[in-house]
Amino acid sequence: MLDRAGGDVHGEGEEGTHPDFKATHYAIVTGMMALTAMLGGALSGFGALAYGYAWLFTLAFVASVPGLLLIPFVAYRPECQ
């Protein structure tokens, strides 16, 4: 994709977004993040009613285990040194 000046839009800037659209990109991604948080909250309410809090929190804990296991690998990335 080319921008108005004929340059390649992809790969420009530090984050890979065109400098003219960084605020738009931030707003869209922030909205998507908020939407998933709201959907997760609504679904957890239905899950708590259907299965009870003990099963809901057990499922939440089991779902968090893969992320917890990846924490040591994130800390030793070359960019973090």
C-alpha cells in the first residue's frame, strides 16, 4: 500500500504504522481492547450463574496458566537486557 507521497506505508515508523495514522491506530486498538474486556465481563457473569463461582475461578486459573508459564521467557528477551 502506498501513502499520498508514494512511499510504502507498511514498515514505516517505529511500530510499523504510518506517522499520520498513529492516533487512529491507537484509538482503534484501545477500543478493541475495551470491547473484549466488556464481553469477558458479561460472559463471566453468565458463567458464574450457570456453573457457580468455584468453577468459574477454576476455569479462569486454568486459562491463565499458559501465560504464567511464558513469563520467564519474556524477561530474558535480548531487547530487555
